[in-house]
Amino acid sequence: MYSVSNLLVLLNDGILRKELRKKLPVSLSQQKLLTWLSVLECVEVFMEMGAAKVWGEVGRWLVIALIQLAKAVLRMFLLIWFKAGLQTSPPIVPLDRETQTQPLDGDHSPGSQEQSYVGKRSNRVVRTLQNTPSLHSRHWGAPQQWEGRQQQQRQEELSLTPTPLGLQETIAESLYIARPLLHLLSLGLWGQRSWKPWLLSGVVDVTSLSLLSDRKGLTRRERLELRRRTILLLYYLLRSPFYDRFSEARILFLLQLLADHVPGIGLVARPLMDYLPTWQKIYFYSWG
């Protein structure tokens, strides 16, 4: 159901973009690669679990390897051939329906002009009481100016071309793309209980981030992507063998302690304790 819902959102975004004539600022070939990459990310967990159910562990690892290989090939094409710059997640920005379905400036409906009042002497723009939002979502700027400025910022972010990468940044991004394949290869060589795959993957991730940390002039989406990758380093606490030997007992003990002594926390902590071991065993959740 999760995979189907993500695919439906992707399909629906594509239909709305076509109807609203809001094309992605990329070529048709690059858009197709981004779409296939998005589809793989939507179905990877389902395919892993389905392969394990039908073909067992051997089939599961074969499907994982094929998916990671396909994703790496698509991303390398985007990086080298199309000069797509920093690879962001998700590959295609979800459509902001509230913004995109609103009429552009100058195309407001007759009723929308009555949402604010302009003082005759002060020329101040005041929103009418009928159209005043709730206190927590209220802003103190002119209504139409504020909404127009927010819409303009979103449009500019989507239309920005990716930042060109130099040799150092290209190497860093190539390391990030190749990291899943290196991890799978090291798992095949040294086994799942060895520390070498865990250490190799961590070194590659940290090296990639350190090479990209000095890059200036990144777009807002690219800066958010670097921040996301930095936060995802915390996942190494939940990845085997570190999780099996150090994190598991401490995390479960902490959750149990909170569930027993903090009122209301047990509603979240106890289901999380049951779900965490299952989540940790699914490759695309912990390593994908």
C-alpha cells in the first residue's frame, strides 16, 4: 500500500504538471531518468520483501543488488552526461498543490479581490475579518504581497538550474552514488557480521560530505540535501553490526524506561520497540 500510494502521488503530480503546463526545468531524456529513479525508490522496499517471501534470502539479496545497480547507473548518467549536479532526494520535487493550483497574479477571481481592504489615506492593506487566518498561521504582511512573494520564491527554487560541480565535487558525488555498491560488494566478501563493510561505507559517506562541505553557491534545495545526508549519518547507529553489539540493548532499554515512567509515551514507545527490529532487518530502510 505504501509503494502504491507513492506511485499514485508521482503519477498524479505528472498529470497536474501537464495540465498546469508546469514542466520540470530539464530535458525530456533527463526527466525520464528522474521518473525511473523515483519509481525505483517507491517500490524498492516492496520488491525486497516480496523477493524474500518468494525466493528466500538469495533472491532477496539478488533483487537488492539489481536495484542498487540500476539506481547507481541512472544517477551516474544524470551526473556525468546531463550535468545534473548534486543528487537530491526525492529525485523529482513533489508538486505543491496549494501553490500551483492558485491563479497567478492578475488572474484572481472577483471574490479574491475582496479579501483585503486598502485605506484611502494611509494606503495600508488590511485583511478583512472574514478572511483572517487562525493566530498560529497568521502573518503580519500585506496579504496579497505575502502570498505572491511566497509563490514567487517557490517558483524560483523549482526553476533554478543545478550548481555546476568541479572535479572535487564530482568525485565526492560519485563516491556517494557508488557507496551502496561498495557496501554490497564488501558484504559479499567479508559477510554481514564483519565490521569492514560498516567501516568502509562510513568512510565513503564522511569523505563525500567533507569534499562537498567547502562548496559555495549551492541552491537552497542542494543545501537541504547536504544537511539531510549529514543527519543520515546517525543511521550508522542502527546498522549492523554496530546495532547488534551496542545500540539495540541501549535503545530498547531507553524506550522501555520512557514507556514505564513517562505518562503517554508508552503509546508510541511500545509499538516502536516492536517495530524497530523488523525495520532494522530491511535493507532499504536501514541502508538504502
